[in-house]
Amino acid sequence: MRKFIILLFLGTVFCVNAQQFTFKKGVVTDSIAVKDSISESFSLFLPTAFELDKNWPILFIFDMEGKGRQALRMYREAAEDQGFILAASNNVSDSLSTSQNIMITGRMLNTVIKLLPIHKNRTYTAGFGEGGQFASVLPLFVRGITGVISTGAAYPNLEVLDANHASYFIGIIGKEDFAYPDLLVTMSAFDKLKIPNDLLVFDGGHEWPENKYLKNAMEILTLSAMAKGHLETDDLYVDKTYNQNLAELTRLMNSNKSLEAFEFLEGMQSIFRLHKDVDTLKIIKRQLKRDKVFKIMKRNESNAMLKEAFIKEDYIYYLEEDIATYNYKNLGWWTYQMEELKKYEKSKILAERQMGKRLLGFINALIEDNIDVLEAEKEIDYDALSLVWMLKTITQPKEYDYYLKIIAKSAEVEDFGTSLFYLEELLKNGYTDKAKLYQLENTALLRITPEFNQIVEKYLKEARYEPIED
């Protein structure tokens, strides 16, 4: 494909197949068409140092809700610092099949690679949650991907893992993320298959990490490229990165984060041993292993992980049973389980507090998965669906949409008792949108009843007694 370039101040204009694009360095360019004949687009970020006379590393970022620009912005600061190009599709989606998403990705990759000077051995993928899982499996289908950054997600299916087509895998996870135990299993599987990998752990749950963790991941990919000979070794870069990592290790140790320090230390050893002497790190590691606080924390975490595994099995078993048998009577058991999790929040043992938050995230994710399955059926089982909606009001009482769904569905079948109960629970938990209550689908008869309006007046001070026209 013929390509010619005109430089305009901070922007760069490319002409490809008679179509002209203007990309400004240092900012995100959105909605770039993949092909003239296809209604697909992607977002792009070029670092301010970008020039056309050299090849650049690129990180393809995936968000399975099609929010490519938003996902790309999370990496922008790190990409600017480390000199990475970023690209993100606006069309991949969890509502599409894996094969469809791969085809969309392939078309985007081909467009970007023809458009920009990309280093042939430095093509990487990344994503958060489901986007991270998709990014993880892409090397099985798209040749040339040499690294993956998966945040908040484990490898989706270890059975299909192929060491011959695997890339350098970097997992980033919060200690309170429900995916943390699964990601540990992922890293262990990679170790057994001798697939290079690193784990970066931060304080937090199922959320985007601070920029420094994304920057650290890009540093690892760059150092790996140098070690493989894909990039000329830059001793100044190696020394600078090593000293920054050593400072972070010291910070973790001084903050009494012994487990995080040990994990970070192991990552440093695997990364830098191919570039410089790591005897200092070996000494620090031996000292950490002998430290009493580290031993206690390690034992506490092992005990918590074992307990967590048993509790998760109970959650899975009882949820399946309750849905299959429409066991509304077991809602009290779930309420009790939430009270038990609150006890862990007050535990003096850090590992138990983290376990409690992971379990809460796990049960909510498990229920949401079941909701998706039930809602996807051709003939929806509303008895089962109502049950899981009710469970969500127990496990996540501030998610108001589930109360509204129960109120509306119960009113549709004239089960006003259930509707009124969940109306009061909704308002007890802080819901204030009175206008939406009086426009709720299938509640025309319910909302003119004295009981409905009395509850509204009790919590929102004023009620409408007259019927509302739909």
C-alpha cells in the first residue's frame, strides 16, 4: 500500500487509499475509520516524541463495551512516559462471539500496521476485566503479539493455553479483587509451562490501578524486548528502571507490606537478571523469608485463601439450587451470609478483610452472570429472574434498578404485597427519584393505591394520590 506523509505543526497527516487522516501527537484521536466500506472505527494515541523515521511499540487496548476511547485514556499517561502508541477498537463487544471480535480486531490491526511504523516484534495487547481476558487469548489467533497486560482478570481458559503461541503475560490485580485467587492460578500455570509472566499487585478491588502499575508493565515489556534482542539494550534505561523499582520495593517494605514486597521482589529478579547482577535482590529476599511479620502474613493469607475457596463453593452450590427450585425461603440464608462478610470487614487480620471484599465481589459477579443467562433465554423464566433480582438487593442494596424491576414485575402479576415490600426497602436504602417511581412500567394500578402513596410520603415527604397517565 502506497503511503505519503505531510507534516503540519503538531499534527501528522497520513493519506491511505485516498483517505486523509490527521493525527495529533500527545492527544487521543477518536473514530478513525477502519475501512471505507465498513462502519468500524478505533481510537489512537501517539506519544509526543513520535516520529515517522523509526519503528514504535504499540499496545492494542480492548474494552468489551466498545468504549475504546475511554479505555485508551487509562493508559495514555504511561504510554507518553514509555513511548508507546495506543490503539483501541470501538466495536468489540461482549455481545458478539469471540470469532466476530477477532475479525473486528484483525481488521483494525491491519489498518494500524499499514498506517504507522510499528515495530514488528513489539505488538502488545491489554484490557481490563473481560477486555483483559480477550487480550489474553488473542495471541492464540493473531500471530505477532509478543505481550499481554491483563488487569483485573485471570486467563479465561487454561485448557486452551498453548506455550508455543503464548506471549509475555503481565497480570495487574487488586488484593480485594474477586479475580485475585484465579489470577494466582493463572500465574502458576504459566510457570509450569515456562511462559514468562509477572504479577503486579496493588491495594484495591476490581478497579483500574494507579498509572504507576501500567507504566511498570510497559517497562517490563520493554526490558523483555531488550533481553530477546528485539530492541537494542539501553543501559541508562535499565539502570534508571532498576533504581525506580528498588525504591518502590523499599517503600513497600517500609510500609509493612511484606507480601506485596515479596511478590514485587520476585518480579524484579525475573526481569533484571538478564540485564544486570541481582545479588542484592537475593539477599533482600532471604531476609524477607526469615522475617517474622512476613511469615505471619503469609500464613494468614494461606488460611484466608483456603477458607475463601470453601465459601465460594457454598455460594455456587446454593445459588444453583435456589434458582433451580425457586427457593425464595433461602433469601434469609443469603442475608446471613452478608452479615458474616461484614464481620470480616472488622477483622484485625488484613488477609481476612481482603477475603471478605473478594467474596462480596465474587457473589455479585456470580449473580450477575446468572441474570445474564436467564435474560438471554428465548422464554424468560421470570420466577427465577425475580429471585436473583431479590438476591441482588441483599448483596448490593444500593443498586436500585433491581428493586424497581421487582416492583414492576410483581405489580404486573398483581402481587402488590411484594411490590410494596420492595418499594419500602428501596426507599429505606436512600432512593429519591419520585418521578421515576410514578412512571414505572406496569404499576398504573399499584401507584394509585393508598398503601403505595403512604410509603412514598413516609420517606419522600410528599406523594401523588391521583392516577398518572401513561
